[in-house]
Amino acid sequence: MRIIGYIEHPVMKITVFKMDNRLSVKFETGMHEQTYKFRVEDAVQNLEDVQRIVDEKFQDAVLQLFKTMRMNSMGALSRNLPRAAEDEFDRII
């Protein structure tokens, strides 16, 4: 797998990879990432084709899914690893 380019975005890092007969687009923000894979065929051949596919509407949908992912992980953390009260101190003997 090799990087064939990047797509500029103010919030996300978007990297395009090529491996065999597949182009992959990885979106990253903070602690989460999403990857979309496309078969290399007549309609999708190169970085320019991927840039057309990953339009503003696609990017908005990816950002919305990142919000959901963040809410899911924060909810799981708060349910399963509750934080200690802020005003509690370690007991020193």
C-alpha cells in the first residue's frame, strides 16, 4: 500500500492510498478514523477520481459519523469507567 495523495480539509486529515486493485481513503480526526475502499475500475482510477467522489456532501457525512463515533466512545467510557469525584484527594498517611 502506498500513499498517492492527500485531500485538503480544515478539520480532517484525508489520505488516499493505492494497493493492487483498490483505492482507499482514510479520514482522521483526533482519536477516530474512517476508511472507505473503492475498486479500481473504469470510474475510479486515480487521485483525481477519488477527489471527485469525496465531495463536500461526502465529507459532511463523514464528519457527522465522527460526531456519532465520539459520542459512542465518550458514552462507553462514562458508563464503564466512571471518573472519581473531582474534589477527592489521595489519602496520605
